[in-house]
Amino acid sequence: MDCQKPLKVNSIPIDDIIYRYRMAHMLNAAVEKGIFTKLTAPKKAHQLAEETRLDPRATEKLLNVLVASGLLIKSGEEYHNSI
């Protein structure tokens, strides 16, 4: 009976593909909801949620993902475009 060693799989390329896929969807959602155009001045998450008619908690999560990706900046409780 042969004892085979487990195959080593490098999941980094797969993880990268999944990350890019998710980021593309987050960016698409932000563009469709007008997040970037509504941030001509700094605003709080709940203000953007009201303007876009989105759930406040989901809006804050989306904004924080955009901050982590470098597309937005968070100063205190306010968000604004990074460019």
C-alpha cells in the first residue's frame, strides 16, 4: 500500500480572484447608488443611507469596505472621496 503525501495547494491565486470579484461588486454597488457623486462634501453613513434609501448598517459596511480599498477616506464619523 502506497502512502501518498497530501498535495500542497497554493490558495493565494484563488483568494485573490475572490477578493477582486467581491471588490468589483462593491465598487459597482457604490457607483449604481451614486455614493461617490453624493460625497462632494463629507457625510456620515446615516446621511448617505437616507439619500440613497439604503439600510444604514449596510451603507456603513459598504463605506468601510471602500475606505479599506482606498476609494474613500473616513475622518471621525464622516466619509469623503479620496480623490
